[in-house]
Amino acid sequence: MVLLLINRIINKGFTIEQLCVKRSSWLRFWGIVLLFGASFGDVRYSVPEEMERGSVIGNLALDLGLELVEIGARRARIVAEGTRQLCELDYGSGSLLVSQRIDREELCVQAAVCVLQYQLLLEDPLKVYGLVLDIQDMNDNSPAFATGKIDLDLVESTVLGRRFPLESAHDPDLGTNSVRDYKLSHNDHFALEINTQVNGIAYPELVLKKALDRETQAEYTLTISGVDGGNPARSGTASVHIQVLDANDNVPVFSQRTYKASLIENCAMGVLVATLNATDLDDGVYGEVTYYFSHVSDKTRGIVEIDPVSGEVRVAGQVDYEEASAHELDVQAKDGGGQASHCKLIIEVIDVNDNEPVIAVKSASAIVSEDSKPGTMVALLNVYDLDTGNSGRVKCAISNDIPFKLISEVKNYYMLVTDGILDREMKPHYNITVTAIDSGSPELFSRNVISITVGDVNDNPPTFTQSEYTAKVWENQHRGTLVIRVRAEDLDAGPNAKILYSLSEGMNPETLSSLSLNAETGELFTSRPFDYEQASHYQVGVTAQDGGDPPLSGTCTVRVFVGDHNDNTPVVLYPVQSSGFIAEDLVPLEAPKGYLVTKVLAVDADSSNNAWLSYHVVKASQPNLFTVGLHSGEIRTLRPFVEQDEPKQTLVITVRDNGPQPLSATATVNVVIGDDVPVLNELFENTDDDSQASYNLTLYLKIALATVSSLLLVLISAVVYFKTCRRGFVYRASSLPVFPAAYGPPRYVDVSRCGTVLKDDRYDSFLTTGSWKGDFRFGSSMDTDPLRKSSVVYQKGTLRRTSLKQLCGSVG
């Protein structure tokens, strides 16, 4: 397309010179006719130097076939390799713009071709395009002489036509923009001619065209101008001061027109580079030759120096191949008469491996998610070496014991990608050392550490320190009492490790109303005071949920056991205590010592020691007549009855529990001594039975302590059962005997009308569960006396009378 445009311009009759009449026209011309080419995927632009900042070099998006959206999405950028960043990419238009001043003379000095290498880097996926900028020379420098004044000493006998080489003007520009012509101010004795060195560089020579006469004119001052070939042309001037001397008819002559030497990079100071030799056939002062550099470029200045007498050129500064691979100097030899000659000294620098490889991180992700798939790019590295040849070949590597690797798909570029599964909980941070080694001798290397943090994902559920917790809380504690603190740990970090606690779903409402949980601390509190008698333990599930997305959770079980306090007073079940009437127990008049009269039965809703009851006689109608078993509650005779004993005895029994602060209840027992009540042998307690009873008592206490919870439920059920019962029940133990009707006295009949009489008009006995000794039972017999209608109670041979009203009231 560019060639077609050039052809059209030429067909119109325009020439390049016509298009480049002015500097602005030159810039517009190069802006229109940007020459570019592509080889191996490179884009080449020809760019004039000294373009203004922001000037368009070319449209990269159009030339590479890229969409503008794609340039921004793939984070396209211009990457410089070892050079300054002189251009930038405009994301809005896809154009390549000038970002800094481009000075060809500064970048490439006197190189015939000035080429800058850049890369256009695109990510996702990684793609690198080569970008070549061919910097074209502009006539932006004027010729300049090294010194503003040239001194010549000429002998007055100098023959006509003698030539005197003058200092050349130096122009950093190249080609037609370099020095093309020299002009001399008007005079009658001298003319100026242009000569060319072997390297094609023109230099001026002053030619004598009219004989000198020192006596007529001893000095001449002329002006020499160096003019370049630019359009418009630029020029520089120097004054030529000519001193007419007596005859000096020989000039110094160099042994060579051009001297060549080589230097090893980084050589020591004072190393001999070359020895220049110029001879002068004159004698005396006119034959003494001195040497000096007539022109030294900026990059060469200070690197070498010349001995003015011997002509030895030695190293005076740092020789760096990367700064300049060659140095070219103009050397002048002048004799004592002022006549001089010139030669050229060319120094080639030999490269050595003195530059370590450069590792430039072009793109890096500081945080990499731990769920990243293998092959995910973490960093993009540009690795290069400023040396040449084998010294510039670089190998790059990282250690093998990390889940990362280096991949190179583009020259001098390496991608650091994941090469395995990352686990932040195992290793949250990596310091990856990238080592670049060149192939020089000796090898040089450099290292760069890339720090990568593994980003957390929610891949670990909270875990409780214990799968099951056990706590004990005493009953009657205030609301808000701390029960226990559960603790869960989450190996994740940040929000993924923030744990909130909650009670698990599906628990019964009673448990939920009894306990509360702090969602942040995991502390379990009571929501109300506990009552051991209602619930002796609770079991709750606690869930710990993290703050991830989606959240993960873990559970544990908390068992809360309620400790019993002595907060329940013993309850007397028998004899039934009522405000109106207390039943009477009958005992035979002939009852011997130790005869079982009746038994006080009491229960305590507490457990363990708090429910261990003891019985004590606190008041009796007649002392020393009856005794009560400390733990059995059995009331027995202390001695046989005598005639003087009252027929009706009243005992007040205290029932006390075994709590730290004992609670007690009292029971009133009415005992009636009857002379017609038979004595039952099985209700008589002998000595041999005492030890057995004691043993049985101990055994019962152990069983009661081990099964306190079950016994409590049975007793409560029995109480409820008795209260709701409206008809008689027959309780029989298979191992216990039942009193037949013959044991009861005649004329006793049950006329209670409480629904306890069976249909067959027979009356069975009622016995309590437990041991035979100490049990009481209800029996009945027919009483023929209608005036003594009552209910008869057998209690191991002892009869008790109860009126109809009293019995119905106690049962009901």
C-alpha cells in the first residue's frame, strides 16, 4: 500500500526533494509515507528523528490486524529491550506514538543504520510481536569545528600550490546531512580545495596560490565554513590564523594514512593501544613533531590519550563494548614550523563476558489462588544479556522442589506458570529464585526473587477441638450462667476462617428454650434455671460455619448434665397425712418386743445423698414404747405391752434427707392396741434376722443409689397412679404370701362403697412391693356386726380400722 502511494506521488510529477523543501514538509512527508516491513512476524517502521512528542508513528492495531477492544483486554504494552522507552501505545486508536525525544546521533552515534528493537506484548494468551524502528537521520545538527581557531605557521618560502590540510568540521548527521562542502573567506593568497580520505570523508586543504612575503604581511586571518548537504543547509565556521615564518620546507609525514588497533573490553588503564609515527626531514625546531587529536567524539573522549612527543596512544578510561564497539580518531602531527599532517586511528573493541544476564519482570501476579489450575501464568520475565556471541546466550531455571516451572515460547521471554496443586494451608508463600546463566567463559549469572502469595479459597471446613463436649451445671443457677465454651478451628484465612456458631437444627423445643449460644465466641449459656427433677441432662448439637462462599460447616455434640441440689423436701406417702383424719394402725396386745407395728414410707425427688432418708421419733405419747428404723422407717415395739399402757398411742416421726443442708418432713402415726388382734409370727423380728435385715438394708441402699433416676420415675408414676385411681387394685408379689380371710377377726366387713369390693364378694389383700418384712397390705373379712361397718387393714398381723368417710377421702 505504501509503495502504491509513492508511485502515485511520483506519477503526479512530484520529486522527493520537492516534498522535502522545508523541515515541516519533511515531517509531513514521513508522516504520510511511513515505510514498514515484516519479517518473521516483525513490524518495521521508518521514523524520522526529532519528531514531536505524541506524533503518530503507525497504527499497530491496523497493521497487526488487532481489534481495539482486544488491545485493552489483553493488556497490550510496548516493552523495550535494553533501550529507553521512546514510544508508547495509544489504547484509544491503537496507534504507536512518540513518547520521548528521538535523537539518532545520541542513540546510534555514527552508525550507518540506526535500528531500535521493541516488543508488543499481549497477555491472555501470551503473544509477542517484534517491533523495529528504523530511525532516519534529519538535518538537525550544524557542522562544527573542534576548535574555533586554526593556527598555521607558514614559511615565507613555501612554494605556490603547496597544500595545507585543515581540521575537518564534524557533523553528527549522516549522508547528505553531513558536511559536504567547505568555503573560505575571500583573500588573494589562499584558496580552498576539498580532498577525500580513504574512508570517503572529505577534508579541506588550504592551497597557496600567491607567494608569501613575511616582510609585507606577517599574518593572515581567514574564515573557513563547513556546509552540510541538508535542505536548508547548515554551516559552521572557524577562523584560520596564518603566521608567516621563515622557511620550513618539509611537513611531517605519517608512516600510515590509517592506523588500526584492537582493545579488549575492560582492559587496564595505561594499556598501549598504538604508536603513531610521523617524520619531518627538517632539522632543529622544524623537525620536532608533536601529536594530538584533532577531533574526538563524545563517546570516545576520555577513553584514550596520546603522548604528544612519542605518539603513543594509551587507555585512559573505561573501555566498554556495549557503549561503543569501535572508536575512530583524527590525529594531527605538527612540526615546530607549524606545518601539519593528519592520519586516522581506528580502534576496535573486543567483547568479553562482563555483563551479567538481566532478568526483567514484565508482569507478575502477587497473589495466586490456591485453586489455580496447572499452567496458570504467574509472571512474565524478559531475560537477556548485553554481551554478544556465546556470552549473550542465556539459560534460565528455577528450583525443582516447588509447584512452578518456566516455559519459553518466545525468544528471551519466559513464563512462570504453576506446575502442580497449590495448598495455602501447607505453604502460603513462595519466594521463587530465578537464576539466569550465560554461556560465556567464565559463566556469569544473576538471580531475581519473585514473591508469590497463595490466595485462600474456602476448602477447609471448621473442625471442633473435640467431637463431643461434656459439661455439668448445677440446678437452680441463674439465667445466663456459662455452661461451656466450644471451639472450632478453620485452616483457611480471612473471611473463610471467620466462624459463627449456632445450635443445630432438629432439636426439641425444650432443649432450645433451655440453652443459648453466643454465635461469635461459641459460649453456651443457660436460658433459664435448670431443674434436676424435670431433666437431668441435655444433649445439643453445635454447628460451626465459616464465612466462605459457599460456606462450609462442622458439628459437635455437647452433653450437659444437671447437678442435683437438695431443694426437695421428703414427701410422706404412708401413712397418708391429711388435715381431717389420720388412719390408725392396730397392734396386738400380746405383741412381743421387736414386733412390727407399721412402716413410714417417704420419698425424696432429689438424688444420691440428697435422697437418702433417715427416720427419727421426735414425739411419742408414751416414751420407750416404740422405735423407728433409722433408714427403713419400720416402727417396732421396744417391749411387750402391759395393762397400764394407753390403748391409743400417737407418734410423730421426722423424715430427714442427707443433703448438705438437710430438709425434713413429719408424719403422725396413730397406733391402737387391740386385745382381740392375733399375733403374726412373721412380723416378729428375732436376733438372727437382724443381721440379715442389716445386710438387706445395705444392699437396698446400693441399688437405690445406682438406679435413683429410674426409681424416681417409678415413684412419681405411682403417686399419680394412686391419685387417679377410682377402683381397687390387687397387688401381689409372687414370692410373698397373702393373708387368708381366717387371719382377720370375725364381724369385720368392707362397706366403704369406694368401688373396692369384687363382684364375687371376696376381698383380697393389698401388699406393697419390697421385702416381706416391713411390707404392709390391705385385707378384708366379713364383719357381721352392721354397727361396725369399717375397712380393715392387715399390716403383718396388725389390724387397722378406718371409717368409710376417711378411707374414701384418702383414696379419692
